[in-house]
Amino acid sequence: MKTLEVRQQREYERQELIRRAVEAADRIIVDGSDGTVEETNFLTASVAEKLMNRALLPFHSDMLRRDLED
């Protein structure tokens, strides 16, 4: 079993990675937007939707596999 210190370090690294990914996405969105709040919000929501769909894909695959087995 990993020590508390090792687990805390890994959690810190994960949170740092997430922070950097969000900053990178924000930077790309702002750079590509026409500058209006509406387009920036639309682009942000669209990126979030794509990431959510990617995150949900394993669950959909598991359910499809389960349905095909029945």
C-alpha cells in the first residue's frame, strides 16, 4: 500500500495537470473566439460537451456490451 505522502503527492500532481489542461483550453478558446462573450461561452460549452462525451464513452461501451450479452 502506498504511503499517505505518496498518495497526497499523486493527488497534487493530478490536480496540477487538470489546472494546466483547463488553462490551455481557455487560452485556445480565447485565442480562437471573435471576442464576444456569446462566442466564448459557446466555444467553452462545446469543448466541455466533447470532453464529457469522451468521459462517458466507457460507460456507454460497458452498457452496450452488457445489452449484447443478455
